[in-house]
Amino acid sequence: MKFTNKNIYAVIMAGGTGTRFWPLSRESSPKQMLRIVGEDTMIRQTIKRLHNFLPLENISIVTNEKQAFDLNLHLAELKKGKNHLKIIAEPIGRNTAAAIGLAAVHLKKVDKDSIMIVLPADHVIADEKAFIEAVKKAVGCADSDYLVTLGIKPSKPETGYGYIKAGVRGQGSGVRRVKKFTEKPDKETAEEYIKDGNYLWNSGIFVWKASAILDEMKKYMPLLYKGLIGIERWINTKGEKKAIEEAYSRLESISIDYGVLEKSKNVMVVPADIGWSDVGSWAALDGVLPRDAYGNIIKGNVVDIESRDSIVLSDKRLVATIGLKDMIVVDTSDATLVCQKHRAQDVKKIVDELRKRKREEHLFHQTIERPWGSYTVLESGNRYKIKRLVIKSGARLSLQLHRHRSEHWVVVSGTARVTKGTEIYDVHPNESTYIPVSTKHRLENPGKVLLQIIEVQNGEYLGEDDIERIEDDYRR
Amino acid sequence: MKFTNKNIYAVIMAGGTGTRFWPLSRESSPKQMLRIVGEDTMIRQTIKRLHNFLPLENISIVTNEKQAFDLNLHLAELKKGKNHLKIIAEPIGRNTAAAIGLAAVHLKKVDKDSIMIVLPADHVIADEKAFIEAVKKAVGCADSDYLVTLGIKPSKPETGYGYIKAGVRGQGSGVRRVKKFTEKPDKETAEEYIKDGNYLWNSGIFVWKASAILDEMKKYMPLLYKGLIGIERWINTKGEKKAIEEAYSRLESISIDYGVLEKSKNVMVVPADIGWSDVGSWAALDGVLPRDAYGNIIKGNVVDIESRDSIVLSDKRLVATIGLKDMIVVDTSDATLVCQKHRAQDVKKIVDELRKRKREEHLFHQTIERPWGSYTVLESGNRYKIKRLVIKSGARLSLQLHRHRSEHWVVVSGTARVTKGTEIYDVHPNESTYIPVSTKHRLENPGKVLLQIIEVQNGEYLGEDDIERIEDDYRR
């Protein structure tokens, strides 16, 4: 199903600090990059869902600069060719009002009649057809300059979501005026909301004209508006990056809900029953993944005896569980979480603690994605580090040198083309080569299959930052 | 404190299948080899406790042939010199009556008046002084041809132990006649025992003359006796091993308690208050290790938030726990256990399941001890395996070859002396060498510091059994 209007755009909000799904999420791989529900990552599922009715070039992602690097890598396939996905990078996070405003300024510059669908990168929407229907309805309403939100028909008195009180029927079938936004309620209030029947969950999915949201920002957040509109003339010019940086250093950090929606008189809601969940914590998996006869969600290398109502996820290592009740166990190669289900929100306290102790288990995984493939740290010891490198067919690392370490490479599969000083030669499986300290070198996979290399580093300093790049296909 | 009698010997029963303390215990490192309580392994602590009053050459260990290899390695320091510890290997396990009988036959051959102290390798005894006092008392009684057991004064109505009902006072101060042995009682019965005041825990520590126990075996287990006595003339001859094997193939598998002690009229008990625990499961740690203010035992790389009455042990990897209550979490490099405390006995069901699935996590750890040092498997992949080898100063591996794999060696510390075919050469840190398939080779540490090597194996088959040993310092 394609939309008939050509001026519809989607803006995916991709932020996240990777705390609530630790240890699976890390700072470098927040929730949107995880495969928690379904086969693909949440952000790729979000894009695919939109790509059902929008061309790729009408989809953009707003993120911060730090995550833009990883997202570019993660979405490389979708960024190829002429009409590709766009990534808009904020220099620093300034909450949703600024991010949406920045996207609106971009879209208005491209097309003054742009209608933008704003949605988070990391929510689950089980019923795609209903989602498209709801968006279509919202687009019709947004076309008349309303700010439109999708309001989810609540299935239970959830205390973890904000609610929208819907008023009289608005224009279009089923669209209703918003009477008020509420904070997350307590249990009792949530039960009243359900009984009342006019309350909907605030999904964070919005549809409006770029011009309409900017007009309302002008009214309710004049400083933010002024900052953003100053960027407008630099969009798609050399000065864009600098202009955004300057503006952002002064922008307010306020949510779109608080800054605009709760104040505006023009807000409508489309009640929607689309199988939505924001999957806010490990405990939320119960609502979005199938449970076995004992109420468990068990995945991966797990041997369980008589657990109930528990979530046990393992990556490669063996996890054995006995008699768990309402527990969460999540295992990754370098860290394991064991948590009572009702304490799932406290996972962020663990991450805080790791930050305080200057640990690394909250920052990145043992396997790190790179434009050319990935590497996995197998062991770090005194004056040595062992990595497995996987290099994609046709890819190559930068021409580089290290001041403090030498590297032994043993090829275990594929063929390596090695540049070492002025020599270039191929290394085959079960062959090895050696790169002395301070020697220019490059590793390339000229073949058709994955190249896998075991690298043994020796040296007094083995930090990733001991690298001088002389030439790089990825302009790092 | 030395004993005045010269004819006192200790026999340590070292069996165990490594199930109850999985994943820390494995088939190749059962409980007696673990450092659960105190700095040293349980069996070394048991030996030290005896060595306080017995010379090493009066201490022997009865174990099965499979474990004898690992124990010889583990106790290598105590087996040096002339007057060393003895290890008696049973060809197959035949329960305690056979093991004790075999030791008795050995001791009677050496010294017909031998008094033997029989005790398990893997129990905790906190009060060494009281232990020695109790043993002394028992020796006095055993000298008059009684079979003597140590009976532990019960501190609570434990249902996990067998009880001994003590009768009238026997000879020597405090020694009492045994009225009966009981099975593990239910809670109610255990409480009655405590109230009664005449019941003691059966510790599995026995003292008797070798001749006395053999006499009682002759009476109550004539077949076992006949089998054992047939071995006697072969002891300390070339035919010993064969004689034992032949006898064992026909021996009954019965415990000493059931086979002799419950029937004999000559059994006495020394009531002892020695801080004893058999540490029968992870849950038993609560009784033998200090708990923090919240009732937790937390060791290693753990970040905990508000857990109570739980046991959390980690080796190297990070374990994060939130709000646990009465839980056990044990992490090792290749497997993690998460278990409700009152289900600790069911850990053996996990091991059964692993056995059934033909897994390896119940057999051995990632790091495996060898006479020359140790190796750690860092990663196994398709057609490759990566190990870190640690070779002790002065030690060398066997002269060997592999039919299916080649090996790349990178030295990361120390100096390697490498034999490769007919060449012998040294490899230094940050240097590497290569051993082709089917090439005779040997690795030696000629230096004064540990030699560490990263080994990358390549080949179609990478099993440990692809090894032909041409020459071996350890006669494997």
C-alpha cells in the first residue's frame, strides 16, 4: 500500500543510552540496535515498516553524533545508491522538541508542505496493517494543519505509560480531539482511566505538517523556534554542521509533549489498536514474546529445570537455571545479569555503578562492528591482546600504523591481502604474517568469502587509540 | 603435637564425581580439588590437617584411576622426595567398604599393628585442635580393637546427615558405645534426636586397626574379605596392579556403614565438637563461610543491588545481581548456574542433563592443568582452535606430532625452546613459529620465568586425542 500524497516523510527518533536492556544493550549498541523481538533489529524493523508505504529517501533518522557513526554502519545497506535513507545527527542530545524541530526545519526546506510522521526507533508494533491504517487517518487529519498523535487503546491499567484523554470526535472517522495529556498514573488512577473509556496510551507516534509543528513551536517555545529557524538557511550547505552546532549549544532541552503538545489547542488523537509496546525494560518482554506453558521466555544455550514466569536469555555460553520464579537472567560474553522481574527498572542502577567504577561492560560488547566487518577481543593479558577479525569480501581496513604494538596474524579462513611497508602479498589459511611496530600496514579481503584472522598483539600499550590512519576507505 | 605411637596412618577417601558443586566442580575437578572454603583446596587442607601430627609417608589417598592422574598432578609437591604421600588407585569405584578394605590390606602388609584414621577428602573441620584431641581419644580406643567413629555434636536438626545413637559410656573419657546408626531423618525425627541428646551426626571419620576392620569384614562381608585378602600377597610387587584389577572386577559395592558398622558389636563413638561440615551442596556454604550484614556470601567480580541471603560467586566475568532472595549464582568462564537456594541438591540434575546431551561443561574447565603447566581454550571455531599455554620454568611437553592439525605459536612472555623435526631453536616474546601437520615437535621452557604461548591450531580435526607421543617426561 503506497500513499497517494508524495509529501509524506517519516522521522525516526533514535536516541537511547543502552541502559535498560543491559547487558545486551551497551552505550555503543542501545535498544534500537538489538534483536529482542523478531529476527531483525528494532530500528531496521521500524524502517521496513515505513518502507512498506514510503520510499527510502522520505525516511530520515535523527540521532546524536556519537550514535550516527554506529547507525551509519548498521544501516549501510539502506544508505547505498541515490535515493537513500537520511541520517540527521544532533551534536548533542537536547530532548525531543529540539530533535523534532531540527527534522521539521530540514523537511520544510525540502518541501514546504511536508507532512512528517514522527516515531521512536525502538517500539514494537505487531499489527502493521492497523498501523498503516492509523497513520493514513492521521495524515488526513494533519493535512488540515492539526497536530495528530496515535493513542493506543489500553489493554490493561499500565502505570508505565502516559495517557491521553480523548474528547469529542474530530474530523475524519474516529479522530478525536485531545482533552489532556497525563503523567504516568498510579495503579488506582490507571484503573479509573480504563473504566472511563476515554483514555488512551501516549505512543510517542505523531503526525503533522513540518510547518504546523514549527508554527506551534513559535507560539509555545519561541526561543527554541528562534534557534532552529536560524539553521534553516544553512540546510544542505557547507555551513550546515556549524550552524547546527552553534544553535544546539543554546537550545532548551524539553520534550515535545511538555513543550508543545500539552499546551497546543490543535492536538488530535487517532485511537489505534496496533499491537504496540514501547518495550521499556526486560520485564516488558512478557507482553511481546511468546511464553511457554510455564510462563517462561527461554532462548539460547539454556538448560532449565522447573522455572516459572522467568526470562532466561543466553548468547553462546551455557546458562543453567533451577526453580526460578519471576526472574530475569541475561547472559552475554562478558557479563551476566540476574534480577528479580519486578526490579527490571533497576538495571540502570547497575549501569550507573559500572560507570562510576570506570568499567567497560556498559560501553561496548566484546564484538565490535566496523565498516569492514567486526572484531572480537578473545583475551587481554599483560602486554598481549588476542582478537579475531572478520573482514567482509572486498573490504579493507585503513592503511595504518601502531607506535606501541606489533601484530601477528594467522589466517584461519579466506585470503588476506597484506600491505606491509612497501610489500603487498597474499596470506592463505594456515599461514601467518607479522607486522612490526611502527610499520605501515593494511589488511584487505580480496576474495569472495569472509576472511577470518587471529591477531596476537604484543606491546607495552594496547589501547584502540594507538592507531595512525594514513588512508581510509571510510574517511575515519 | 605429634602422636607417640608410630603405627598411626591416615587414609583419605577421595572420590566424588564433581556434580554437586557444578559449575565450579567438573568431572576432572571434583569438590576435593576446589577452593571453596579457605585459600587452599579441600584435599590439601585435609592433608595439612593430618600432617600436623603425622609424617607424610603415613598418609595415603584412596581414589579411582581416573582421578589418580589429576590428584598426582594436584599433589605433586607432596609426592616429591623419599618419604612422600601415597596414592592408592582403585581400578573402578566399589564404594567405601572396598576402598577402606584395600587400604587396610596395604597397611597391614606394611605394619600389622597399623591403626588407620579414615576420613573424607572434602569435609570442612574448623577446629583443628579439637579434631586432633578427638582423634587421639579415638586412637586410644581403637588400640583396644574397637571400631571407632567420630560423632559430631549436632548444632541443629539437620535432615541431610545420618545420625548415630550413643549408648553407655565406653572406655576412655567420653568414648561411648554405638547403639545404632540411622538413615537421614525427616525434620520431625531430627528434632526428636536433638531433644533426646544422645544422637550425634555421622561424620564419616573412622579410626581402627587395619586388622580389626579386616576381622569384622571377614565376619560380615566374607566375599569382600576373600577378594581383598587375595590381593595381600601381591602388595608392593609387580603383580599388585593386576591382582587389584582382578579382585575389583568381583567386589561388592557396599558402604562401610551398611556393610560393617551397622552390624558390628564393637563400634564406639567419640563425641566431637570440631566445627565439622560435609559441605554437601552450594547451600551448605551458609554454614561455613562468613555472611555479610544482609546474609549474602558474595565473592569475585560481582555488582549487587539489594540482594539478601544469597550466594553469588564469580570467577573473572562480571555478574550483576538485583534484589535476589535466597538464590545461588555461580559463574565460571563457560557456564553460569542460577538456582533457588532450597533447590541446591538439584544441581546434579543439570549435570545429568548435560551428560545426556553429550555436552562438555560438566567434564572439564576451559583451563586444564597439565604436569608441565596448563592450557586454556580461548575459542573454538570451524577448522581452528585458539589456546593459551602456560609452561612452568624447566618443564617441557612431550615430543609429539599431530596427524590432522598444524600449530602457530606466538610467544607472549618467557622463552620457548622449540624442537621441530631435527631443528632445535629458541623463540622469544613477540616472535612466532609454525609446526606443520605430522611434524615431530616439542615445546620447552628453558628459562626462569613462566612461558606463555598463544597457539592457533588449524585443521580438519582438532580433538585432544590427535596426539602421538614419541617421548614424555611424565610417562603418559
